[in-house]
Amino acid sequence: MGFLETHATELVGYLAMLVLLISFLMKDIRHLRMLNSVACAFFVAYGFMLATSWPIIISNASIIGINIYYLFFKKK
């Protein structure tokens, strides 16, 4: 199977991976956390698309929660 023939599930996984890698290029921690949360959301969707892979879903949903805490509730 070639790259252009991949399934939607794999494309979501590749997109999640790409956004995650890009997030680590951010110099500003707020931008990193926001982009990382987007990547984690794609990974959560990917986990459900893989016939419900709970380790992927739980770990990435937890990271989203941590990012939200530091972005909106943690006082400097």
C-alpha cells in the first residue's frame, strides 16, 4: 500500500504526529501547549479510530487536561 492509498485512520495518525512534532519547535511555552493540545486531540480521535485504543486515548486526554490547567488555571 502506497502513501496515497492510506486509510483515513492512518492519515489522522500521521497528522497527529506531524502537529506534535511541530509543537516542540515552539519557543513560547503557551504556543507549545496550545499546539500540543491540538495534536493530542488528533491522537484521541486516532485512538477511537483504532477500534478504541484506550492507552492512546487516556494518555492524550490527560495531556490535554494538563495543558488546559497550565494555560488557563495556573497562576504565574
